Amino acid sequence: MATATLGPTDMLVGNPSILIAEDDLATRALLRATLERGSYLVREFDNGADALDDIEQRPPDLVLLDIGMPGLNGIEVTQRLRSRPATALLPVILVTARGRTEDKVAGLDAGASDFVTKPFEPVELLARVRANLRLSTALNRLEATQDVLVALANAVDAKDPATEHHCDRVAGRALAFARIAGLSGEELEAVGYGAVLHDIGKIGIREEVLLKPGALTDAERTEMQRHPLVGAEILRPLRLGRLIGPIVRAHHERWDGRGYPDGLQGDGIPFGARIVGIVDAHDAMTHDRPYRPGMTEEAALGELLRHRATQFDPWLIDLYVANLERIAIEALHPSDALTRGLLPTHEADA
Ligand SMILES: [Fe+2]
């Protein structure tokens, strides 16, 4: 039976809330008293099922779960929390009995963030709660940063309706292509972000230039060609900027050195930028622009090959053309782990 009671500190604004699920009355009372001394807002339950329901209704900032509860135990509750996107990152501290190594192993496998051993030291409990809340705040900030980046990329898309969903499409294909080209881990992730954000610098380009239906004047072209530099500058302060800045900056460089903004040549162009450059050019060719209609797939293929070793890395363009179908299929199903927060929308258009 639930014994959800709210403590006197509930009226405080901004204090983190903690949910306790523990069937032993004495331990539960001690946990509550200790946490309230730390000015946390506490709510408590004597079983896992009610705790899980309550967490779903109003997610707390941290959860303390007893492993040995009847019914749904702490490990099962942890597993369920981890399987749901809304609570996948919620800090979960398991309360275990001393010496139960197998409990700790099962808890870690289920995705617990930390452990407190009974009988616990109040100072240690409070220290662990503080540490886990700090980590959780940092993770949330990181996620918020990713959301902001994606929102910015979508803002660029929205500024130019003719290129709507261009960034999403390029990201899906660039990730599939980068995998085929042998990238993994951080480098692969950088290509994903670089592809989503490659044109983010267009946010700084005047709309009359960005949306001009006819040919650009020299001055307008110079302004337009600043977008890779502006983009790299926007991303520079971010932790991810170190990885994706070079891709964004170099996505219009050409294999023969006649690209912009730095006139880099051949292997001097970052590998990820060469990948994004190919996918970006292909997508642009096959979609309408204010100044011309989109090409057929066949015509685009011919165009890509015509610029082999002048605009594009010859090895990469051969690999791209040989795997076009596979890339198109895999771009529709990017792996969840890689694209969490990265490709949130328009999967059907990818
Ligand atoms: Fe661009």
C-alpha cells in the first residue's frame, strides 16, 4: 500500500525531489529524516509498483530503491525506468544489504547509478545523493545543448523552405555512408552532428541573398560563402565544437583545392567533411532550388561521377556510388543510440 506523504519542505521552491521505495518502515523513516535534513522534498512508498506509477505521473529528481521489496523489487523497477525514454537518465540509487555482491552486479546490469549499503551512514547517503544529482544536472545540460543545436539546424531549414528537411536527410545519409566508409565511435558521431549542422552558418546570411532566385553577384557570393566560417564560429564554444567545427568549416572544400573557405586540397580536407560534402551535393542536386528544378537520380549520379577527383575524393565517390541503394535504406533506419537527440524528426523524409 502506498504511503505517499509530503513533508514540510514541499513548499520550498527549487529543492530537488527524491522518491523513496522501501518496505521496511524503520529504514524508510531514517531515509526520509536524513534526506529532509538535507532539505530535499521527499515522497515515500512501501512497494515498487506504486513508486513506478508515481514516477511516471511526476518524475522526481532522484530515486532511492530498496532491492529486497516484495512484488516489484528495486532491480525490476530500475529496469523499467531505464527502458522508458522519460526516465532513462533518472538517477537511481539502490539500497542493498551489506555483503550482497550479487545484488550489486544485478543492480549495475539493470542500470543503477549508485548504491547505499544498509545500515547506512547519513553523511554518506547525503554525499551520494549530491554527487548523483550533480551528474544528472550535467547530463541534462548536455542533452539541452544537443536539443538547441538541432533546433538551430531546423531554424536554418525553416529560413529557406526550398531546402526543408535538407539537414535531416543529409544527416541520415551521411551517417550510413560514414559507417560504410569505416568510421565508428566519436568520428562517426561527429559526422552525424556535422551533417545536421553543416549549414548552420546560413543563419547569419541575409534572406535576400539566401533566397535569391537568380544568379548571385560577386559580393553576394562572397557573403554566401562565409557560411562555413560563421557555422564553425557558432559551434566553437561548445564541447562538441572541437569535433564538428572542422567538418562544418570544410564542407565546401574541393578535392582539387578550388573550394572554400580555406582552399584545402585532397587529404588535407577533414575526412568527415569530404563525406558530408558528397551527401550534401547529392541532396542539393536532386531537390528543387529557387533557381533550378531538381535533377533525376540518374542525372545526379552522372554529375557526381563527372566531378570525381575534381570536386570529390575519388575513393569516397566510388564508394558512395557503389553503395547508393544501401545508404538510402540505412538512412531510413539510423541506429537509435547514435541519433538520440540528433535526428528527432522527419524520418519518413530521410
Ligand atoms: Fe553549405
